[in-house]
Amino acid sequence: MSTSSLSRVVRRETHSPRTVAMIIAVVILILALTYAALEIILSLAGQPALLVGPAAAFGWVVGLPTEVPAGVTITAGIVIALLGLVCIVLALAPGRLSKHEMQWGERRAVVADNGVIAAAIAQRVSDELFVARGRVRVGVGHRVIDVSVTPEAGIEMEKDRVRVVVDSEIEEYRLRTKPRVSVRVNQQQQEATP
């Protein structure tokens, strides 16, 4: 398999298509245009409108600034602008799946799910720092790996020590884009005995 086709396969596995968003937008547009065409045809045929005839709808739109308070018009404009902005972002931004690409030679591709990476990091922290596995929580995103450790009450744990373990585990994965690591140690207070 050539390098270019391999990179296409990796991209297909790590990025999601915008097919669902596009289908929803197209279906809504088709329904709106079909309704408008139906109302126009009914109006031309001299039949009563299903909901609002073209003349009444146009008259309502023309009459908006004088009949509707300015706050409502501005709010409607903001909502329409936000919907347009969402559509533009969906169209231009790449969809990402919760996966990372690992570098394993020039002609090999390994794609690992973020959940698998998180479980492996949590297990390594648990094993090396002697913390129960249930007390280590790891979240892996595209740009950030968030590690939270809650040691047993009375056991001190340094944040830098956890970071060294996490960094060494991440280095072994050779991720194509290395995420930023955020480490928190939630020290529990030992309960005082009476």
C-alpha cells in the first residue's frame, strides 16, 4: 500500500464525514422549497392556502418593522445568524472521531481509540504509583489528556511524579499529534479519630 493511500485510510479512520449534517440540512431545505412551491401553485390555481399564502406571507414580512417590536426583530436576526454560523462551521471544520494516529514506521498505520489510550494510561499510573485502578481517571481528547488521581487518605502523592509516569506512557505511543497533559492530584484528608 502506498504512503498516499495509507494516509487517506488513516484520515478516513480519524475524521468523520459531515454526511448526517448535510443530509439534515438538505432535507429541511427540500421540505421548505416543496412547501413554498405548493403554496405558490395553490395560489396560482385560485385555491385556498394550506397555511399561509404567498401574498399574505410577503405582506407579513414587509410589515414586520412596523408591527413587531425591534427587540423581537433583533432576536430573530441573531437566531438566524447563529444558525447560519453553525451551518458554516459544520461545513468547514473537519469532523473528528475519538481516535489518535500512532507513528509506527513509514509504511504502517496504527489508529487507537481514545478510550483505549485512556485505559492504558490509567493502568500504568495505577501500576507504577501503587494506586487502586478505580482511583485513577483519565480523559483523552484531541488536544488534551486529563489525568486525575485520588490516592488513599493519608498517602501523599506529588503531581510531578504522576506527570512523569503519564509522559513516559504517552511517549511510548508515538502519537502523531501530542496532546497537552493536565494532571490533578486530589488529596483526601485523613479522618481524625476521637
